[in-house]
Amino acid sequence: MSFSITEVLKKLEIDTEHINPGVSTGHAFKTGKGTVIESYSPADGKRIGSIGTATREEYEEVIQTAQKAFEQWRLVPAPKRGEVVRQLGEELRKYKNELGALVSYEMGKSYQEGLGEVQEMIDICDFAVGLSRQLYGLTMHSERPAHRMYEQWHPLGIVGIITAFNFPVAVWSWNTAIAWVCGDVCIWKPSEKTPLCSVACQKITARGFERNGVPEGVSCIVNGDYQVGEMMTHDRRIPLISATGSVRMGKMVGAAVAQRLGRSLLELGGNNAIIVTEHANLNLAIRGVLFGAVGTAGQRCTTTRRLIIQESIYDDFKNRLINAYAQLKIGNPLDPANHVGPLIDKQAVDNYLKAIEQAKSEGANFIVEGGVLTGDGYESGCYVKPCIAEATNDMQIVQTETFAPILYIMKYRHIEEAIALQNGVPQGLSSAIFTNHLLEAEKFLSHQGSDCGIANVNIGTSGAEIGGAFGGEKETGGGRESGSDAWKQYMRRQTNTINYGTSLPLAQGIEFAF
């Protein structure tokens, strides 16, 4: 980087000396009167800034402002809403380097990954612009003479967005860019571990919205802990809650929203596997496995956590993998020479160490040892070694998602066995196979193959593009965000029938004499 983190924060209007606004309804920012959250960088352990969280009274003000904004925003033609989102994409282009650096510094992922996350925001804005002219319904032929049937889509209202620390800005944009062109307004509760990223996004958004006369309340943030999330999930005025996080959190959100017959869009845990067959390009597979397993220090929901290798190439591939791990550089994520940054905090480090101990107690054999790094550059205490363990799929720890760079490897004999191992976990987010054999690839993608929401051939489990709907099955929650027809989750479907005749025939030929 050619600039300091101090300059980055200044350009993004993040005041490190005073408490930053924790509550915003768009153009208006205010310091929340609730508990103060201190944000520390896992890169160096230094305090970045403070956030005042939302009280119940402030939350209520945000809800009321959002409700009023929806009444106006839904009347703006969808292509005009798309134009506003297009301009947001332009604003993000201006601040890509700075926002990417803040993501890297506050969350701990590499600067390149931080830039990639902001690029995802730009891409989804571009996607949403085109979508604003393609919110298509269908026409249907009526069985009754002189009748016309069709369906149309209407905005839902307020969309509540709860995001996780590992993608502190991109997942918010997946939801908001689509929801806004659909005519919805959004309330965002970001992770309390990365609150300053939300303030930066809101300030960038506010500038574009203010220029276009967008009503106050179309974009809102309410920083806080789980209690703010509970306010949102129990609030009948929020018809859709989009929540990203752990399976445990998702089950609570899903139950609370279902209790009031609302909608939930859940993006939860992943326990993703890559199958490497004897027909694979092994050089390609090594690169895919390596980034999948250690990218974002193993803190992606799409991180590769299990590696299933055909027995005839098992020893060869294992040795290649050990050699690749030996070349990894671990350190400050803002240094482009480093491959792996820190875990988010000390609690994540503790979970990593406990998982290693449990794996050993269950009989796993570590061929690349883990551990916490100390010394110069590792003062935050959040840097750990990516590790590899030979294990079996039925081990309890292998069945569990640990948000850390721990890779479990195992062997298989036949492709059917490999697919069964891949599917043999409670989660169902992302999956991949490396093979140049057509029949193996097609079997993996067929209804007999992967049971995940994402299934890839000759690429890893991480790195989804915004054009495809993102999400998974089973305990991953079944939600779909971003591309394809995921926009339908942010709208309500209405079927319309018009009688343009002078009689009133009934459907199914029913006679009603009167």
C-alpha cells in the first residue's frame, strides 16, 4: 500500500479519537446511546475506534423512519431506483482501495481479499442496475372466455439484514442492491466485530442518496450486539430477515421469524469438501485446495475443510500439499507478500486450539502441525498456523465447522464413496471435484452427486461470482442471495385475473344460478 491506515480512516471519515455514529437512517448519523463497542484490529491488536450502539428507543426511531421511506421509495420507478444503485457502484469505485484496506485491517483478511470484497459490491450494483428493468412476471392463459391472467411482483417493505464479520461489507451489498431496486428499504445490523466497516459503507451510500433525493430511511444501520438482532427478528414490521452466521444463530433467527410467519433468508455454516480423483490435474488441484483451505485464515463459510483424495494418488497429493503449506507466509494482511492473516480475535484462536485438541483425542494424525504464532509482527495474539490432519469423516470434530484454517484429509476408493463422504455432513453449502474425467464430473453434478447449493468442477469451494445465486442446503439454511432469480425473495408475488367480458363465468365450470 502507498498510504497509511490513518489516511485510509480519514478519507472514509472514520474518527478514531471519538465515538463514531452507531445509528443511521441514511443521511442522518447519530451516536448510539447504548453500550459502546471498541473495535480492535486483529492485524496488530490496536484500537481503531468506538461505536455507540442502538438503544430500543433509537431502534424504534429507525423503524419508523424506514416505514415512511418505504411509502415513498416504492413509488419510484424501478429503473430510476436502478440508476441510484448504479451511482452507488461509482462511489464504491472511488473508495475501493480505502474500503478494501479497512476491511483488511478491521477483519484481518488479506488486502487483496479486501479489494475483492469491495469489487463484489461494485459487481452486485452493476447486476442490480440491469435487474431493475427485468423484474418480470408471467402471463397465463385463462380457462374462462374474455379473461386475462398474469402475475406481478411488489416490494415487501423493510428488509432486515444481519451480517457476519468474515464478509463485513459484501454480504450487506448482496442484499441491499437487490432489495433497493425491488423497492424495499433496508435496516442493517452489522457484526459487532467489524462495526466501522458499516459506518464507512453508510457514509459512502449517503453521499449518493443525498444527491438523488432518496428519502431518509431507505438505508439504515443499527449497530449493536445480539439484542439488536433479537429486536429485528421479532419485529412484525420487518417481513424479511436475511441473516448470515452460524447454524446455531440461524436456528434461533429462523424460529423467531417463523413464529410470526415472516420470511427468513438464512446463509449459515459450511463444511465444504473437495474431491481429488486420479484423473485430476494435480497442479491445478493444489492451488484450488490451498486457497480454499487457508484463504481468509479459514474464516469463509465456503472454506475447504475436508479433502477427499483417491487412494492411488493419496500419498503423492499429500506430499505436494505438505510442501505447499511450508511455503505459506503468515503475517500482516496489509502486506501483499503474505498469504494468511490473523483470526478475528482471541476467542477464535481458543476455538482453533480446542478443535485441534479434540481432533487429536479422536485419533486424527496431524501431518502439518498447528499452533499460535508469537514474536515480532504477531503481537495481537491472533495469528495461527494453518494445519492438516489425516482423519475420518465420522469423527465428531470433522462433522463440525471450525472457523479456522484446519484441513482434514481422507482417502476413498470409488467415486460413489467419495460423493457419499462429501455429502455425509449436516451442512450443505459448497463442494468441488477436480477431475478431467467427464463421467466423474457429470456424476458429481447429477442428482446422484453433491447435495450442496454450490457444486464446482476444477475450481475450489471458495470464490463465488455474483451472477449465480449463492447459498446452500441442509443446515446451511436454504437461502439464496446475489444473482440469478434471488431477487424474488425480496418481493411478493401477486396473481391477477381481469375479466374484460360482460358475463361472469366461474373457474372449473362451476354453475351458480342467481
